[in-house]
Amino acid sequence: MFAHYFDFVMRWVLVLALFPMAFFWLRRAWRIFGKRDYSEVALKRGESPPRPEKWATLVGLINLAAGLVVLGTALGALRGVGPLQNPQSWIAVAGSTIWIKIFLDFIISRQAHPMNLGRKKKKDSSAS
């Protein structure tokens, strides 16, 4: 009996949590495409890459796609239409979308910040 209520509550928590997630990702896509604000593009430890505009289109598309998929999944789960009638289906779609977005953001942030291999050059103290 308790497991049934727990399952019911957890499904509602998940479906309601999808709306702020979709809002956040769609807002980031709007900032990138609409306002040309590249301050949140490919961040690594809170720092933007040297040329964030190079990565802006890709990051914007990822945020737009993930936001639309999560929003559609949440709306479909609430309405109970199509293939999203089964809770396992919409939970799988939402979970896969979240993880794919996390991995893609991580990969892009690492690609946008070049690694400096080799010895670090000493700064010339006599030049100051």
C-alpha cells in the first residue's frame, strides 16, 4: 500500500520538476539566439572560453532541443496521450534527455577550453 503512494508521489515530483528544467534550458537558448548573450556558453569552472561565439550555436541548439523534448514529455505525461501514457515511457524519455544534455554540455565545455600541455612558461619578472 505504501509503495503505491510512494510511486504516485515520485511520478508527480518528476513530472513537475520537468517544467522548471525546460524553462531554464529554453531561457538559455533564448539568451544565446535572441539576445546574443554568450556568458553561459561552454563554461568550465565558471569561466567562458576564449571565443564563446564559436560554440554558441551548438550550445544553443542543444539547449533548445533538450528544452523542447522535456517540455513535450512533461505535457504528454500530464495529458496521458500517445506513447507517453505508460509512465515508464515518459520517465525513460525524460531521463535520457537529461543525461544526454549533461554529457554534451560537459564535452563541449572541455572542447572549448584548450588544454596547455607541456611545461608552463615562467613569466618574465624583469618585464614589469
